[in-house]
Amino acid sequence: MGEEKAMKEFETMWSIRQQDLDKKERLSKMRLLDSLIAKEPLVEYEEALKKKLINELLLS
């Protein structure tokens, strides 16, 4: 019974950690996109990255 409770607590903590990492990754992408939007003109690879980030952030 104690192991089952410990396993549920671990799964809960793991789930919270995964959500936290997902949010941090999204914020990182948003910061990068913000810096690309603020920078003009963009070189070709930066423009491609900007479009990719916009698509990812809009679809998630």
C-alpha cells in the first residue's frame, strides 16, 4: 500500500515537471521569436526560423 502511494506521488510530480518543462520551452520559443521580430532585416535562415516558430506556437 505504501509503495502504491509513493508511485502515485511520483507520477503526479513527474506530470507537474513535464508541464513545467513544456511551458519553459514555449516561453523560450516566444522570446526567440520576439527577438527575431524586433530585428530587421533578417537573413534567410532567421526568416525561416521565424516562420517555423510562428507555426509551432500557433499550432500548440
